[in-house]
Amino acid sequence: MPKKKAPDTGAKKVNNPNVMGLRPEVLEQPITETLELNYMPYAMSVIVSRAIPEIDGFKPSHRKLLYTMYQMKLLGGSRTKSANVVGQTMKLNPHGDAAIYDTMVRLSRGYGALLHPLVDSKGNFGKVYSRDMAWAASRYTEVRLDPICAELFRDIDQDTVDFVDNYDGSMQEPALLPTTFPNVLVSANQGIAVGMASNLCGFNLGEVCDATIAWLKKPGCDLLPLLKAPDFPTGGELLYDENTLRQIYQTGRGSVQVRARWRYLKSEHLIEIFEIPYSTTVEAIMDKVAELIKSGKVKEIADMRDETDLNGLKLTIDLKRGADPDKLMARLFRSTPLQDAYSCNFNILISGMPRVMGVGEILEEWTAWRMEGVRRRTYFVMKKKEEKLHLLEGLQKILLDIDRAIRIIRETEEDSEVIPNLMIGFGIDAVQAEYVADIRLRNINKEYILKRTQETSSLAEEIADLKDLVDNPARIKKVIIGELQAVKKKYALPRRTEILYDYSNETRPDPEEEIPDYPVHAFLSLEGYFKKITPQSLRMSGEQKYKEGDGPFLQWEGNNRDELLVFTDRQQCYKTRLSDFADTKASVLGEYLPTRLGMDAGESVVWACITSDYAGHLLFFFQNGKVARVELASYKTQTRRKRLTGAYSDKSPLAAALLLSEDRELAVFSSEGRCLIFHTSVLAPKSTRSTQGVAVMTLKPKYKVEKVLPLEETTVVQVSRYRPRALPAAGALLKEEDRGEEQLSIL
């Protein structure tokens, strides 16, 4: 009988022989199942348990560190070695000592990343405004909690927040910290998760408290008059834009412009920069200024140095004679990180779900969460007082006949019968009887019992008041308002970032007149050497000089203001201006583009073009016979980005490229010796840079497109022979008279 065929389960069995000669069966897993089972849990873990802050303003790593320090009695106590805190924190945070110490550094007073530091530090903790200033090892530094942390842990032992098990279940930790003020808006926070990110800027504590009080009194009120603008620990000047701030307050997204603060010392003819934007570093600023000086764009600077010391940040710029400091700083603001944008993305976890919220929504969520915390605290205190009142009521009954209570205890033969006999004798419950039985002999007197039972009436009044508070949201709001007013009075500091309202004349765009306007000739060699030569110099020069083994590749006639687009073998486009290159001569090798443009290791140039207005189209011819027509405007950016990824499709190697200003006929040649002539008007333009294009030439296996030339630059005589009726087509084999010399492989 024939064997029955096994039912098809949808999974394929693959025999894969190994070194032992066995042929085990391997089940293929659909990619969707792999993502669901392996990738999604990881992504959710990063989002929920690592990178995105919660409504208390902390990520888990921050919360675990601060709670460990609180348990170590470091709030109000003396400092201890950072290494000691790091070791203790590993009971809650198993991610390694380096990660824990990095978290501590960011929260420290010495590092200066927060408006209100949470860790009072001693020793070298580096600086937020320095990229290269490393902090000392944890064995050399000392820390304790800053006094403001009292507002983070207030009433944490009164059931204000939930506690959860740590990673191994050996101890418990708070799920959130019961902050008495909206710390989520005060402490700057940044996190990169999987598929999402969070970037919370800091606001002034006093302004946040005022805005929260106003919101509690009138939900939905206009916050801008109270919460004027973000405030940054590094100071600087914020360029005030009401529309942008309202957008951030409403949507949680947007960016603000912050610039450095400086002063001009006329007697020494120098500029001192003493505050910089929060999003940059002194090294990044100095690198950019040095680049401008080297390229000749800034000629007023004689020297620039970092004079930062224990008194704070200071960058000094020595000016040349006759230099105007105001004009120089205006240019540096436009061209360097001395003026930088801070992008806001208020992404916060609410009940385990990430949400991008405006400031109003954040205050709404925080006030609801804080009201629940105050209600839970009040209920906890009320229950404790009710328990105490219950005990005192039992003690009050004993007052009626103390001698009888003593006699019951003395005449009871077994210890286990004392509590039941007291319960029967006075009509009290087991808890009250236990309390009475535990009173010391010296306290069984009328005076002691009267003093204790006098509390019953005041306790009853307090309990009634607390019960009313639990059931009355309006009263809870008043409690929160009182706490916010106390926090503002005790901890609020003046703004560090000055708000600049009138700046329109200072931030005008860089005028084109600053870039010289004159014709140039540009040359690119096969190995990526580039040079720019003026027509006068070119007429006086001899032949072009190249390295051994190198040779000419591309050349253009253009203007010094034109932009150069360089395409690489890794589908990236590097953008620069011809004015960024110094004028040179034909007798020099030129500048090596991979180094000048900062390309990745091993990346090389495959093609380039110049443009002045980004008009026209780019044609990308791939070895598989497809052609992509992309609008050149797709490569134009408003932010002067220097590198664009996904500049063209990576599905097949690039065979040729062409800048098309108007439609024309092109000849495509394959490695089989075939030629195909077509008109570019049949290609529809695309705005997506990485489009795979459309098939134009069909190829047999092992053959590929080798080169593309404008028809007028070919030696083809019988043109009609190579024009197909429809595309795609294989083309025709070249005849002897149409072959001619073939010398270019890419345009």
C-alpha cells in the first residue's frame, strides 16, 4: 500500500548536513513570527523599562539609584564613596557598575546637566558643556542626596506609591517616586528607545509651580504667561518665538533656538563667551570656528582658546585690528553651534504606554497622579489614627474598673487565656485586649490611663477631617497647592537662560554677498581628487597633474557659489559648496574628497555633479538594466545637511549616472556587446531618491550594463537599428562600423 502523505503544516523542513555527517531537520520560521517572538519583547522592554521617563520625571535607572541612596540614609547625612552607592544600587539595577555611575554623574551637581541637581557631589564629575572632560572613577568621588530630594521621597512610607519586586524578587522598590512638584518638567531628560525617542527640556522650578497652581485652579488655562520658556542649566539666551512655544506647549514637539552669551573687552580687544547652548560643547564650537578660519570664511580672529577654570566656562577670542565684534558674533551665530536648536519631544510613559503630550496634558496627568498619591497618603494616616482610636477606646473601658482588670489577669491560670478573659470581662475585642495586656505594671494607674484616653475626642475629630479630605477632591487640590507654594519658596532659583524678545535684526540669513561670485572650472579624478581652478589660472597652467595610476574622470564649468553633490558606493550623497574649496592650480593634485567630506572608512566616490538651483533630473543606470529618474530637487535641504543617506537604490550596482537638464537620446551599452538607444522623455520622474527605477534594457544572465553615453557622443552610425519599438528591450548587437572607441564607463 502506498504511504500516506504527511499533512502540510506550512513550515518547510530543511536538511542541513553538519560536520558529524548527521542530517538534522531544521524548521524555518516566518519573519513575522520571529519579529513577534524575539524583537517585539526586546523593543517593549527598552521602551517601558529603560529609555522613556514616567510621570515622576525619572527613568528606572534614575529611580533605582535615588531610592538606593535614600535607603542608605544619604538624605541629610554625610557623603559616602560613589563606588559604595554603585555597589548597593546593583541590588536593584543589574546593568553593570559603569552604567549606574554614568547615571549618577548626570544627576550630580558637579556635572551640571540639571537645573536642580539631585546628587550633591564632591570630586571631579566632568562638565555637561565639555565633550572631552572625563569624570573621575567612582572610587575617588563622594556623593549624597541633595536637599531637594526630600520632595521626591516625602511620605513614601505612607502608601503614596506602589512598590514592586526587584529583578530577582529579593527586595522591593517603588514603581514611581511621590514627587511633590512636576519634576518631569523641571529635570531635563533624554532617551532613545526602539522606534521612538524622548527629549524633555527643563523649565524653571518657580514657573512650573506657578503654572501647576494655575492649572489646578483653572484646568485648560493659558500657560505661556506663567511658564515663559524652557530654562537650561548652561544658561545662554533663548530666542523667543511665541508661535513655536505655543506649538510645543500644545503638541509636545518643536524646537527652540538658544545662543551663547558673550561680552566684549574693549581694552584687550577680545571676546569672552561665558555661556553656551545646552545642546553643544566647547570642543564642537572650537572645531567649527577653526574650520571657518582654515577655509578663509572668517578672517577677523587672531586666536581662540578655552580658558575654562574653577570659576566656570570661558572661551576667549582674540580679534585682529579693526574687527567688529558684533558683526563677527552675528556670523558665528549663523555658522557655528554658538547658536543651536534644542528639539523637544515630550514622550512620557503613562500607565506603561508612551504618549507624546503637550505641557497642559502633562500637568493634567501629573495633577491626577498627585491627587491620587495625596488621597492614598491621607487614607493611610486616617487608618493609623482609627487603629489608635480603637485601642484607646478599649483602654477607656479598663478605666472603669482597673482593679477588676488586674484581678482577671492575676486569677487566670494559663497565659493563653488572659486575652479571652479580658475580652469577656470588659466586652472588648482581641486587638484591644492584647493592647491592655501588654501595658506595663507601673502604667496601670488612673493618671496614665486618663492621659491616654483624653486623646480619643481629638482623634475622632482628626479622623472625621481626614475622611472628609479623602472624599473631597477640592480639598486635595488645596493641599497640593500648599505643597507647591512651599517648594517654590524653599527651592526656586532665578532663571539661568535669558529670554531674548527682540532679535529679528540679529538673525538675518547669511547674505549671498559674503560668498564671492566668479566663474570656475572644477575637476574630479578617478581616485577622488578634486580641484577648483579659475579660468585665468587655467589658461596660464599646463596640463593637469594626477597621481600615478590616476586620471581624469569628470569636469565642469560653473560658479564659485554652485553646490557640489558627491555620490559614493554606499548610496550616500555628500553636499558641499565650491566656495568651500580654495582656488588652486592644474599643477597640484587637489583635495582628496573622502577625507575632506568625512566619508566612512572604505567609502569611495562613484559620481558627482554641480548645481546652482537644483533644477533638472538625475538619471541612475543600474547594472541590472533599470533606470531611475529622480528630481534633483529631492537632494535640496533647508538645514544645510552635509550627508544624505539613501541617495540612490542599493538593489543593483550603479553602472552610470547623468545630470539631465532637458530630455535627450541616450545610448546604453551592455557587456554582451549590445546597444539600445531611447529617449529620456519615456522615463517618469520620481521624488523618492531610493527608487529602483524601471526596466529599460533586458539582459541575459551574466551580462550587465557597462556604460551610457549621450547619442551625439557615440560612434553609432545606423541609429535606427538600435531604437526599439517598446521598452524594455534587449537592444541590438553592435555592428563593426558602430563600435568605435569605448573609453568612458560612468558619467
